[in-house]
Amino acid sequence: MGQIGIDPAIASDPYALIPLAQYVEHFERAAHVLGNPNLGLQVAMRLRPADLGPVGVLFSISPSIWSGLSRLADNGAILQDGTHSSLFEVGGDLVWTYRLADSTIWPRRQDSEFSLAAVCQLIRQSFLPGWQPIEVHLEHGEQSEHSLLQKLFRAPVLYHQSANRLIMSREAALRRHRSEDTGMVGILARHIADLGQQHHQEATLVDRARRIVSLTLGQRPVTLDSVAAELRMSARSLQRYLAEEGTSLRALVQEHRVEMARTLLEKTDMPLSQIALTLGYADGTVFWRAYRNWTGQEPSASRRPEDETPGLQHDV
């Protein structure tokens, strides 16, 4: 613990909170110190629902994968503040998405791989031992042993995506596996709500809209109608509220694109064509023009020097 800067007292307290940036850095540093680039995956495969406290237990007693993932998306911030997760449909599939709210926290491979593998493990322990997603998306490039990820997830793995995602069968996710113990659910929900009041402030509507943009951009069209539907309000009401707050959906989308573009250009080797797709553009030329309009510079001006390698800088 001391080698990666974690106070043992905090590590032994299941309710202690570590600031997100510090947690992600510790995770990356631990993998480096241990010489184990697959640390996040290995930790996830040992995870049990109870290890996530009441949030994990509530997931495990849910009647279906859909209801369990919905609850996990609703309560994910209880486990770690500064993270976004959601569950939505695309075509006939169901998509569970996870990403850090702060795009500048990078690298974050260990957290990304841990989070997706942990959800996969929870589903297999709580519902179907042989469960497998249709496809897996990861934000980072192909840094780990690809065959290991394919073997663990039992599905194709795509890299350089706009967020971390598990894409799964909607029909299988809706299937009921048990009757719900409403009394136990009520107790756990109350405990989770109490934890939320202790550690988290309620997000504003602008923050919630910003969160939806960050989770869906690059996966499906981001429109007033789609965002309003997620927020359970009319498109006109959302537009009016955002205007009253001095912003718009278009401005929120551009804000996210600028932040993501700078991070990907400065901290990764992702090709411009892939960055364009990640940010929801048709091709690299459209992205190049948009970036120049935002910043007055060409994307190449934001690239890190050739002799710098992406990743955490460690003391030697």
C-alpha cells in the first residue's frame, strides 16, 4: 500500500472515499509497481456482489439483468464519485455505458477494464454463469493482451471508443430469474439513499444533460428529443431550461467534444480518423475543420511530442 501511496487505514474502511483522480492514479501505479498490466481484470474476476456493499447486494437480488444494471447505473456514484454510467437501447440491443466524468484523467485503463469486467462478473454470479455480451467497447487503445480480454468477456473487443460499454441482448436482459424480495429491496434502497445524502450533492439538470451527452455521443445521435426522453421531460422544456441557464444542447455537445478531443490528442496516439468517429463526426476532415474553429489551431498542434510515450510517469 505504501508504495502506491494509499493509507492502509483507508483501504480497510469499506465506506471510505478516495478522490477519483487519486484512485485512478493509484490503480495505474499499482499495476506498474507489481509489473502486472492486467491488474484491473484480475481484481474484477475475484469480485463478489457483497464487495460493493449495498449497491452490489441490491444488484444481486434484482429479478433481471436489466433491473440490476438500471440500479447500478442509478447508484454508481455511491461507489465512486465523478463517474457516469447509464443503460439505454440502441436498435434491438441494450447498452451499459461507463466513463469518468473528467476526460483529463488519463491514463485510466485499469479502472476501465476493471469496471467492465466487474459488471460482467456480477452478471455471471447473480444471473447466468455462462453470460456473454455481444460486444465490448473500451476507451483506450489495444494495450493489453487482446486474447485475454476476448477470453474473459467471451465477445469481440473494440478499442478507441467514445466510452466503455457492454453491448448485450435486450431479450436476455429482460428475462426474469427470480421473484423480488420487496422488503429486502426497500431496506437496501434506504441504506443507499442515506449514503448518497452523506457523500453526494444532487446534480443539476444541466449536469444531468451533460452526463447523457458524454455517455451517448459516438454511440447514437444526441438530439433534444433523445436527451429529453432520458430526463423524462419534453424537448421544449429541456430547451427552455438550458436557455435559462445560459446554455444549449449544442453547446454541451461542443464542450464535451472539445474536452475529449484535447485529451485524445495530447495523451494518446489515436488516429484523427478514429477520434472523429469517437466524437460523432463522419470523417477526419470534418473533425479537423471543427477543431480549428474551436481552437484556432490544427489538431496536429495539440499532439504530444513524438518522444513522449502515453502513460503514467513514475518516479525512478
